[in-house]
Amino acid sequence: MSWLETELREQPEALQRLFDSQAEAARGAARLFHRRDIRYLLIASRGSSSNVARYAQYLLGRAHRVPVMFATPSLYTIYGQPPRLDGGLVIGISQSGASPDVVAVLTEARDQGRPTLALTNDVESPLARAAEAVLPLEAGREQAVAATKTYVNSLGAVALLFAEAGKDSTARAELARMPDALASQIERSLHDPPPLEEYRDAVGMTVVARGVNYGTGFEIALKIRELSGLVTEAYSPADLMHGPIAAVQPGWPVVVVAPSGPARPSVEEIVPPLRARGARLVAVSDVRAVLRRARTRLLLEPGVPEWLSPLTAVVPGQVTAMRLAALRGLDLDHPTGLRKVTLTR
Amino acid sequence: MSWLETELREQPEALQRLFDSQAEAARGAARLFHRRDIRYLLIASRGSSSNVARYAQYLLGRAHRVPVMFATPSLYTIYGQPPRLDGGLVIGISQSGASPDVVAVLTEARDQGRPTLALTNDVESPLARAAEAVLPLEAGREQAVAATKTYVNSLGAVALLFAEAGKDSTARAELARMPDALASQIERSLHDPPPLEEYRDAVGMTVVARGVNYGTGFEIALKIRELSGLVTEAYSPADLMHGPIAAVQPGWPVVVVAPSGPARPSVEEIVPPLRARGARLVAVSDVRAVLRRARTRLLLEPGVPEWLSPLTAVVPGQVTAMRLAALRGLDLDHPTGLRKVTLTR
């Protein structure tokens, strides 16, 4: 079995380990959110971790009612004009903790006396050393180049921060059920998968998602892209309508990520214009009405609260990416030209 | 002649009109930046205006040394959990001023007593009415669906805010030279264009850019995508290296936007890995060493300061998009399935 599939299957166990071992660390880190002068969160990240950041933008934004922004590393590393960060809580997310651009943002924030928090799988990494507080991801060693369990555990760490910062017992209980829900989702996605042969020779795909699952859309696109080499991209339905839909030609596959929840109707509004353009629709949903309108159906585990649905909704995307790569005869663990740790400025 | 080409040619005149008529309004608007409690800027936008927002993120971030973030409209319109905006100056950018999601963010900010500024081409629009201050774009009526002069005038409005907020006479003088530089750039790009026939049947393209031109990369990608229907996307070099480069197959066209300036070496670092993958390189640059390494050369007007280079660097992209659409036999003024004003929540 490939490392990729092994690690994909390990995700529930890795998530459980995070919850078992890091609840106390999360409570400590969550105290940073309660400093009186926090006006916004600023997150530095690259790659899959930027998709975790998109989840954090919605979840932590809703939890603390403060806006969440992403860092622009070049202002720190190229222009030498970092912003004043008064009012900011600065979070770095990186499984390796090694990318110089992410470390540069945390280092600057700490030099300015701002609170800093690292979410990383390597507690000895430069990122961990640069930050005031560290929430270890506890994913265990990840060998495949494409992130699976480090991604889900990063989402889990953000969800844990949300639950602990809010001291919310309902949220804690919902979170505690996620390793089981994830195991069921993996079982469901691996067994009884829909036929994907018709997409093997596609040039690319578009993934549409919104709200807490906006990052899920980007992560599914990235996973398909890294593993299968298809030109895969992600948009919110509103952004797609403001011009980019022009490239959706007849037969172009579009993955619509629409779990139950407040964002679902807004995502569904994109279906009629996509159908009018002749797109091949792939639905990722637990909602019968959404699945029925799609050509290809990727079923989600029902009963998962929307705020936690990114942890399960990414799984059919991971499995689809893996199966497309296998259909295309590619090496699952070493996509051409990619490395596990990418160092950028 | 198409409206698109007419409006593309009108850009220097429209930019001059903005500078002649709105310097005073920009000075007034710039005073908002000097309120003592401003800790960050928050921008709401869609489509081309989001690419202007990317320019503002670098330029206004550097000018005021405060971080600049983008709004997440669904927190306002779908989840009903807008963030507290203490410390924020909130800017809406929209040529039509009509999109409900952008208006919702400004309305909420004003209800919270925060300073708000609208950049719009319609001073009677809902966005203009929602904002405390308005900086009119003065682009004149734009008839083609794809934005050209409203895009460049939006950049010009941001640059004007930068120069006026900093009371920077060098910046003002550099800005005053831009209508002429833009006219020369349009002349250069329209006449003596490189052959583009080989890209007519491409499926898509990737555009790479960074720093102040990060938004230029997105706007060139959007313009090619809207007009020609090619699946065109934009990345920073660092983001491309963190996985998405996997989809760059032999022959895939990659447009590298690399004007003179601090960001150029970092953009050039992507050239060897792109060459190793067999990409067809298109360079947008005024630097001989960059142009020499490309298969297709889109020349930039020399002598433009980097902070203003987005106003000229977009032009070869606009012209390329127009020519690709013509080669593909498409209607330049009415790309299939798009409308001039898109209303999203």
C-alpha cells in the first residue's frame, strides 16, 4: 500500500491522538485570544496549511468576532516593510515548521511584542522556536509528499482552539465525536466509490465551496492537482460568477462541495449556470437534493455539524485524488517535481 | 472597433481625468487613514476589483505600515456573524457599486461606527450611498463586459490615495507621469505584438507574479479567462512551488510578470523549475535578462517606478487577452454567459 493511502487511513487515529494529548496545550494557547488588545488575527502559511488558514478565517472569526487576515510574506522578506502589528495575534501554520517566509512573519511579530502561536507537526522546528506558544499537531511522521493526516490534524487543532477558547461544552462534545465520524467517512469513501474513469483524461477541474468549507474546496483542488497533475482550481460561487465561469466549457468537471448548513443554498445557486454551460457536476454532499442533480456523487457522512464538516468533507476529495492518480498510472507518494518540505521566501 | 479595444485605448485619457478631477477628493479620503485608532484596513470587492484590492494590500500596507485584509462576505450575509471591526478602516471597491455582498460589508462597518470609503465608478450606487467617503473612479461609461479602464482607474485611485496620504511630492510627480507612460505602453503593446497563434488552441495558462504586481497576475489571468475562455489562473511563485506546479506539464504556457524592482529576483527563481517541466514561457518585463529566457516576449515600458508598474504591466495582458479571443473567433464585448454587473450575496 502507498504511504499516501496508509496515512489517509491513519487520520482518525491521528486526530484522536491530538485530542487526547493536546487539549491542555490548546487551553493554554486559547488564552492568547483573550488578551484585551486583540483586534484581529493574522495567519502565515503556505500550501495545504493555507487551506487550514481559510478554515480558521471562518471558524476563529466567528468564535472571537474579530477579522482574520493572511500575511503577505513579501512585505517582510522582500520589501523589508513589515506592517505594525498592534492589535494582532499572529499564527503560523506549517506541518514542517521550516518555510523561511512563514518563520519571518512570526519572528517580526514577536520582535514587535505581539502574541504568537505556531501550529506545527515539528516542535523542534524554526517555526516552533520562533513562537511564544506552540500547539503540536501530533500527526506522527508523514512520508507521502501530499499532506493528508497533517492537514486534518491542523483542522483539528483549529477546531480545538475554537472549542477551548469558547469554553463551549457542546462544541467539545461535538469535536470528541469527530474521530469516529472521520473513520466512517473514510470507510464510506474508500468502499463503494463512484466510477471516475470518465475523468481520467480530463485536463482539469474546478471546485466550488463557500463559508467554513471554502478551504475544503482549495484543499480538494490542491490534492487532485498534486497527485493527478490535473489543472484543478477552487472558487467561491460568488467569485466564479464574477468572470472566471467563462472558462467552464461543455464537459468541464466541476466539483460542488455542499454539506448541510447555512452555506449550502448559496453554493447550490451555482448549479443552474454550471448546467447551462454543460459542466459535468460532481457533488460532495450529505444532502439528497444536491446529490440527485449531480452526475457523480461523493457521499458525506450525515449528522456532522457544519463547523466540523471540513474534517470529513475533504476525505472524498483525498480519495478521488488518489484514485485519479492511480488511473493515470502516477506515483502516489512522489508526485513529479514536488518535495515534502518546500522552502520559500 | 469593439468597445473593448476602444475602452482599452481610452485608458490614458480616463486616468488623466481621474487625476485632474479627484486629487482633492483623494486628499479628503486620505484623512481617514490618519485617524488615530486605525490598526488595519479591510477591503470588500469581487472580480477585477479584488485584483485592485491585491494592489492596495501591498501599496497601502507599505504606506501606512498597517496590515490589509480582505472581507469574508459570507460572515455578513450568510452566517449573520460579522466581526467586530474596532481598529478597522473599511474600503469597498466596485466599479458598479451594486453587488450586495460588498455593500453589506460597508453597511455593517458604518453601523459599527467605523470609517468607510467607497471606490466606485457610480457615485449614485448603493455602495457610494453606504460609505462615509467616496472616491469616484471617473472612468466614464464602460460598455464592454470585461473591465479595462475601470480597472486601471481603480489602480490609479489607490495610487492617488497612497500619494496623498503620504503627502509625498516624489510620489505625486511619479504618478503625474503615468498617463503618458500608459499611452506609450498601449502603443507598444498594440503595435509590434509577438506572435500568439501557437497559444490559440491551448487549454489554459498559468500567470506568476508577486509583490505589488501580485494583483496584476490575477487580472491578466482573469482578462484572458473572461475573453478567450482559456482556463487561466494566477499564483505567487512561492504558492506555485508549494504543490500547484504539479499541473505544469510540457508545453503548458506560463506567463511570468517580472517588471524591474525588488520582487523581480524572487519571480525569476520560478523560471528554472518551470523550464525543467517544459513550460512555454511568456515574459512580461522591461528587463532584457528576463525577456531573453522566454519564448514569447511582452515588453514593458521602461522607467516606470515599481509601485506604479501595475498600471502599465496589465496592458500587455489586456492586449494578449483581446488577441487570443479574436484568434478564437469570440465576441470581445459579450463573453459567453457573463454580464457587466454581477449581483452576489
